[in-house]
Amino acid sequence: MHGLRHAVLHERLPAGQHHPRIQRSRAQEKWEDAYNRLSETNNFPEVTGRICPALCEAACVLGIHQPPTMIKNDECTIIDQAWELDYVKPLPPQRLTDQTVAVVGSGPSGLACAQQLHPRRPHRGRIRA
């Protein structure tokens, strides 16, 4: 049963998220580390922690023997602490290339794509709804 629940949990988590590490940092109140780990795989933690339906909580393997981790609440707490402690900073690129990339769609996927392009890739991006 444990292996099945573990597999279900990973199907419910956003790809690549390291929630055990994020949870550990949050539990130890290592807010900067928790924010950095959350931001590695989440383009907009200040938004997603508030609007996510938290399907992962029902699939949490801790729920076998105790209440599951409240990932949604933890994400909100982490980002609130990151703002309060001034860890959230703009990431402008050192330089821009002369390339422009069009991103079609201004929903979550389009915005995440644009965020990956700029500043992580120094291309200019234009978002079209």
C-alpha cells in the first residue's frame, strides 16, 4: 500500500517539486532555503500556493498514519515569510540578446514560459493573449 500511495502522491505533485526538502526547511523555519527550493520548480509560488486545489494533500503518504502535510498552507507561509524577510527579488538578466521570442497565451503556462525566457534566458519576450 505504501508504494502505491507514494506513486499516487508523485502523480499529484507538480513535476520535479521536492516537497520533503521544502517541508523540512519550513519546519526548521529556514525561510530563505524553503523559498529558494520552492522557487526552483515553481515560477509563481506567491500565486500557486493560494489558488492550487492541493490534490497532493489527499495523496500524502503521511496520511497513512497521521494527518497529511498541509502543503498548500505551508507554501503560503513560505512565500509570506519570503516577502516579509525581503527574499523575493526581481531577477533581471545581466544582458539581453538581440533575439525576441513570442509567447502566445497569457495564462499560467504562457506567463511561466515568459518567466523562463526572461531573465533565465536573456531573450526579449512578448506575451500575446
